[in-house]
Amino acid sequence: MNPTIRTIGREKMIASIKSPKQFEKFLQSDVTTTFLMMGTLSTLDRYVTHLKRENRTVFLHAERINGISLDREGIDYLAKRVGADGIVTTKASVIQHAKRAGLMTVQRLFLVDSDAVTSGIKMANNQQPDALELMPGLIPSVIEHVAGSVSLPIVTGGMIRKPIEVHQALSHGAFAVSTGDERLWASHATKEEMA
């Protein structure tokens, strides 16, 4: 496992930032890692520079960045010019480009049925991203199954709204939880539930 991935989840929370308002709330929180899910080619470097100045770890959701091609040159741009730490993507080819560019990689899997679980495990074992993000994050038994089928850290996200849901995901094998719900970013929200 990438040593930086180990430190990402030390507070077990990853902030998914989807709006400028959430960006400001994230900067006020003590969460150190974000999945940045907004921005354009003209604003991205400003967001990442600001976050890096605040000692935050920044993963860009590759498919959500407007104006970036997800080919080798686009990924190189995110790594070298923008200065992202890593990417989140659903695309196997992007994982390979990002790894070659020196970025950490999180492969997002949408688990809509048992076939998606099976093909997602196969793809993850073939691509070997640094971590997997399972969507939605409210299926503890599936989290446990996938965690037992791959040798990768598991991040869960999607539809998580309560501290108990964070606790359930973590207790069933998730390494960290990503959420856009700012109420869960506060360190006390998860620590109380998990104590």
C-alpha cells in the first residue's frame, strides 16, 4: 500500500467537495484529505494551490473536472502543472495513466448489483489502484466481501448521512469514508460514535 494512502484515513474521513461553499467549510474543518469534485481547467490550479498551502491532501475526481481530457497529457497536466496528490476515477485506463504520472489512484466502483461487484473486484485486482471507493457506502456486507477479495484499502461513499453509517462502514472493512455532508467532517461527529 502506498504509504501516503495509509495516512489519508487517519481521521477516517475524506471530504467530498462539490461547491465553493463546501470548499470554505472544508478549510475550517480538521479533515486533511479531500476528493475535489468541482473546478474547471481555468480554476483548478487555484483550488489545488490553496489546499496545498493549507497542508491538505488533494484527490481530483477526474470525470468531474471540466476541460480536462483524461488521456495521458491530461493526467500529466493534473500531476505536474496542477500538483494534485491523486485522482479518483471510474476508468481503468485513467488509473494506468495516473500511476505512470506518479499520482495516487482511487478507483470508484458503483455497486448496483452482484455482477458489478464481481467485475469491480476483477478490475481492481487487475489495475491495482492505491484504494477503492465503493458507492454507495451503505452496504456493510458488500464492503466486507470486497475488502476480503482485494488487498487494497477500501473507501466508501455515497448516501452516508449519519455517524452510525460511518461506524458501520469502518467496522465492516472500510479504511475511510468519503462524504459531502459537512456535519460529518467535524472530528467529534465520528469520534463519539466510534469510541
